[in-house]
Amino acid sequence: MPLHPLPLPRIALFLPDLGDRPDRRAAIDLANRLQDDGHAVDVVAPMGGGPLRAALDPAIGQIDLAKRHATTSPLALARVLAERRPAVLAAPEGVFWVARLAVRLARGGTRLVALSGRPEVDWATIRAAAPRSG
């Protein structure tokens, strides 16, 4: 892990589930890469179980909202945002509206990024949205 004079900002990824699908696998790979770069990373999902859970680096926060569906998650996600205070929240298009609502409810200034499912593009977009110091 690289050494940084100031800690890099916390990044959160909100996923609708941890099922083994290409877009979810890309998000998990992205979370691992961000953590390897020195960011504190949380992966948040309505239900935290799933085949891809084991693919997450143990240093990544795994937050289970205890909800059946992403559509019932805005308030729980807002509580996580208020508590963990990530600089950036990234979410795929299908649940982006949930993430947007949660950011508004949390009122914490978290920047919101849409995941495209293209790892290099998503990594660059998140890094560009993150403030330069934690």
C-alpha cells in the first residue's frame, strides 16, 4: 500500500446485491483497487450476502443494510453516509436514484458518481470526484 502524507478520502460503493454478475464483479474489483490505492472503502448493499462477498479484501467495510431490496434502502443508506462520511458514493445506474436520495437525506456533502461498469473509467471518475485530502 502506498504511503500518503494525508489519508485518502473514504469511498463508498452502493450495490443492489453481491450476486456474481459482470457489473457487480467489476464493482468489487474497483473496490479492491481503491483500497489497494490507500482509500478507506465501504461496500454497502441491501443484503450483504452473496457470492462476491468473499472476493472483497478483508480491509474493506462490508455494510449490510438488512433490507430486501435496493428500493427500500434510502433511509438506511443515508444513516450509513451520515455515520461513515464518505467523500464519494458510487452506484450503478439501476440504483442511482436510491443513492441520490440517500445523499440528499444525509446532508453531508458526499459527492455522487454513477458507475458505468467499465473499471478504468469508473476508477478515474471516482478519483476525480474525490477531494485531494481525507
